[in-house]
Amino acid sequence: MTLTIRPVAADDRDNWSRLWDDYLAFYDTTRGTEVHDDTWARIMNPEQEMFSALAIDENGTAVGLVNYLLHRSFWDIEPRCYLNDLYVSPICRGKGAGRKMLEFVKAHTDELGVAKLYWLTAEDNKTARELYDRVAAKTPFIQYVM
């Protein structure tokens, strides 16, 4: 499978929304129109440090999505990057799309001088964790939410 990973453009809204909805459904959640609209507007705003890219197959179909954002930290001068969402359509899983999107984000954050790129995944997300275990170091931290 030939894939191209590229930043989203203004005319990608429908593909981005479709893939983001699929990602949210994978995690048994939804977000309303207001959140979709606001999130898209922030991605499109060059003054916001929020980014998104699509994986496009050889037929021009968007088959994957990655959303990430920069933020400051008390521990570094340079910003950090939180990879918020990574999703690959079920028919394309295991064919390299996830890895290519991670490599795209890593290259972009290297250009931006980011101190650290990190993400979370569900403990039972076996497919994603197999990839993540090959490309990154798992930390011993446990997430809490209040």
C-alpha cells in the first residue's frame, strides 16, 4: 500500500471529521458539532499550535488521521508535543499507516525543536500498543483524571 502523509488543508474538513468520528467511536465516545467546529478552527489557525495530518492511499482516500499539539512544560525550555489522536481505518491497519503518521509527527516536531513527543493509549489497544512498543519507550506513569 502506497501512503502519503500530509498536513490537513481547508478542503479536508469532511475527511478529517469522518476519521475523527471513527476514532471517537473506537473509544466509545462522541463530540458534538460545536467541538468539531472549534477544534477544526484551531487546527486551521496558524497562531494555534495544534496540527493534524491525514494518511492518503494511492486512490486519494483518506485512511488515517493524526492530531497533535504543542504545549509548554516546567521541565523544558522547548515545547513538548502531545499526540492527541492517531487513527487508521480498520481495512488499512497493519499496513504501515500508523508508523508513517508517527514518523511524520516526529519529523515535524524535530523541525519545531520540540523537547519531547508523547502520547497515551488504552491498555487494551493491543494493535496500537504493538506498534508503540516497537517505536517508543513505555513509561511507568499512570494517568489520573479529575
